[in-house]
Amino acid sequence: MSVELLTRPARVGPAAIEVVVRRAGTPVGDAAVQVTGDMTHAGMVPVVVTAEHQGDGVYYSEGFAFDMAGDWIITVDVTHSDGQRDQATLALSVSR
């Protein structure tokens, strides 16, 4: 599974996120994908969005937004149709 931030460089404001979900190299099209953004310091409410399947294992959300500049961790939680779960993370710095 891979996570890509489509809005580069990462800046405060709206951002598009794309997640590619594959199992044993095969695209997965029937999973529930949730994307959570947390800053690396305490005191901020996480940003949580659901990514929608676009085809060929690609899940997409443009509803994400970086509220503040600083260091962020993006966590992607995938729940497959058989109940198995996967998780991936992406660390990045967000500027103004």
C-alpha cells in the first residue's frame, strides 16, 4: 500500500490525497479507506477524511486540509472486505 500527497509542496489549506491499495500486487477495489492527519505535537484535533475508490485500487480525497504549519503524520487505515486491516503512514512538513 502506498500513500501520496497530491498537493506538493504541502502547504496550509486544502490538500488532495491519493492512496493506492494492493494485495499481493493486485488492486483492491472493495475496501474502506480512512485518512487521518495529526501534528507531531499535542493539542490539535486530528483531521479525518474518507477516501473514495476511483478504480484500479486508487482511493482519493480532496476534502483533507492542513490547519497549521509544522510536522504532520498522515495515517491511512484500510479495512478490507474480509475484515483484515492494513495501515500506512507518511511523515511530512507543512509550510505556510
